[in-house]
Amino acid sequence: MRYPVLFMVSLASCSLLIGCNKSDTAAQQQSGGGAGAQAQMPPTIVNVQPVTFQTIPLTKELSGKVVAYQQATVTPQVSGIIDRQLFREGTFVKQNQPLYQINTDSYTSVLAGSRASLDQSLASVNTAKANYNNALAVLETRQAELALAQTNLNRLKQLRGTEAISSQEYDQGATAVRTAQAAVKNAQAQVGVAQANIDAAQAAARGAQQSVNSNQLTMSRTVVKAPISGITSRSNVNVGALATAGSTQMVTVSQLNPIYVDISQSAAELLALRQQFAAGKLSTPRTAQVQLKLADGSTYPMVGQLRFEEAKVDIVNPKLNCTVFNTIMKRIEVINREFYLLLNHCPLMLHRI
């Protein structure tokens, strides 16, 4: 629109110059031909600026709410009386840092009993191994006796056809071999029984060891630790109170750096914006940056980045007499090194595309 304005100004200037020339001519004629060498007015100077194209960001102002990047409610894994609180409320804690100490008296007793059972099981294993070694020794003795009886029987077989031995002596030798063979089989069975006793004792020892490990784990859980690093809330329990495993909410730990800001945008507005992108009226952005405007009117120095846009519209069935929101939730990630942004704070978003 700049050129038409300048063109109109130029025409007006020319008309003014022509009017002035005619007035001067008339004045000269009336005055009888005055000074013919009167100097003419200089040409009007017109400034012209070329048109340049530049990208102008599209800015949308939206309200939002600060939420934790991560948040964990601490509940105990074992039940018991709380002996000590090991942190100061509202301070930063590291992951696995102890927060509470639960009384260990009953858990110590159970652990000691399981360790005693383990010692007994290990002693049974040693006894079973000793019995196995004895059974092996008996087997070796019986095998030697069998070899001796078999050698004696072989000698008697060679003398059987002569008058050197009687039939009774031969029969006694054969009986000795059969007795020795039975003794060897019995000794072999005793070795098998001894080996089975070892396996059973070792299995019992493994079970006792697992019981000890389980009780040690339970004992370690009497120290309630922080599941994540972050800022602690006010403690919900007092020293001396009973904490129930899995149900007592002791404290909340919130990770606040970085931090999220959830904003809501009208679905109709977002649809219109996407239609402008499709029509080429707006260029598709590479990234969407967000600037936070705080409650006192100041601007938060760190720029946020759009990390998540919900794929569904937040809407409730009106037939159930519920409110229809018809909005889309977006999540912004912002650096919060000094924990300047507080949870549930509601800053104003300047959403630049």
C-alpha cells in the first residue's frame, strides 16, 4: 500500500506546481510583463523504500498449569512403627536416599531364626556327605571281599575233579561268592541312599538360604528410600505412627527440573490453524517455542519446547449432564534450575509458531 500513497502525493505536487505557474503567468500579464527570468521551483523529492519479505511468528496466548516432570508417592513395603524421619521437609533428596526408618525388632528376630535354620541345613549337608563317604568305603570293602571270594571259587573249580577238596568245600566257596555279591549290591544301594540324602540336604539348605535372603530383603525395606530424585513435600506421617505396607502415603517426591507446563487449546482454534497450514497461508514450523509470562507480568527467561500434544479431544458426553470442554491438552517442557516455577502455578503462555 506504500506505492499508491506515494503516487498520489506525486500527483498532488505536480498539480500544485502547474497551478503556481499559471498564477505567475497571469500576474506577469497584469503587471505588464514583470520579471521573465523568475526562477522556477525545484522538483519535489520523493523517498522510495523497497518492499522486503520477512517471517513474522504467529503468537497465541494460552493459560497453563505447572506440573512435575516426575512425581512419586512414597509408600512403605513393610508394616511397622515409624522410628525416625531421616529428611527435612521441602528439601532436595537423591534417589535411594533414606527417608524413614521403620522399627526392626520383629524382622530381626525372623532373620535370626532363618539364619539358624540355614546353619542347621548346612550341618545336615556335611553329615550327609560324611555318610556318603562311609558308604563308599563299605562298598569298596564289599567289592574286595567279592573279588577274594571269586578268586577262591576259581581255585576250587580247578581242584574239584581231584581228591584234593570235598564237594562241601566247593559248595562253601560258591556260597561265599553269592554272599559277597549280595553284600556289594547292598553297599551300592547304601551309596545311592547317601547320595539322595546329600541332594535332599542341599535342597533344604538352598531353601533356608532363600529364606535368609528374603528376610534380609524385608529387613532392608524397613529403611524407606526415595524412589526418584526431587523435592519432598510435607510429611504425611509422624514418628511413632503405624505405617502399613502398600497403603500408607508417607511423602511425595517431585522432580522439578526440568518441569512440565500443561496448556489447553480450543479444538476449533487448532483446526482453523491447521487449515491455514494446509492452504499455505502459514508456513509449517520446525519447532514450537513457548515463552512463559508469570503472574506479576514478568517473562520467565527460559524458553519452553512443545513435547506432547494429545491426540484426542477432552470432551464429556452432554447426555450425562456433564460439562463439555472440547479442548486439546499440550505439554511444554521448561528448564527450572533454581526451582523458580512452583507446582500448580498457572502462568500465561505465549505460544509462538
